[in-house]
Amino acid sequence: MTDEKKKLEIKFMPGCFDHFDGTQEELDEMMAELTRLAESGEIFDKSTPVDIDSIIEDLSEEEMEEILNEIIEEESTTKRYLQ
């Protein structure tokens, strides 16, 4: 066992930016910045806790259904690996 922390890796899933409203250049810059923040560890320093209960309360029935459908689809197509 080692005291060295495992390096955080960001993976952008296919379709995760389908609703992004910007240019390809802006998207590339955003992805590069997110990757840099993860690699440096700054992503944790700049993070904000989220109260999921208050977010769920504000969702419409259509939004909730869309999210649940995405989760179900993701779970049915995601391969699981033991580490």
C-alpha cells in the first residue's frame, strides 16, 4: 500500500455535452480547464456542496422523468469492472 493519492481522472461520456450552447472552441477550452483542475486537485478547492433534495424539489415531472430515463439507459449500457 502507498501513501500516494490516486490521480483523479475525468472521463467525458458520449453525449454529455449534447445540450452545450457554445462553440466547439469554447467546449474544448472548458474540457481542458476541467481536466487541468482535476489533475492539479484544484477542482476540490473550488467545489461547492450541493443539496440534492432542494434540486429535486425544483424539478418538473418531465425533467425528473428525463433524468430517470437517462440513468436507466446508462446503467443498462455501462460495463462494470472490479478494481
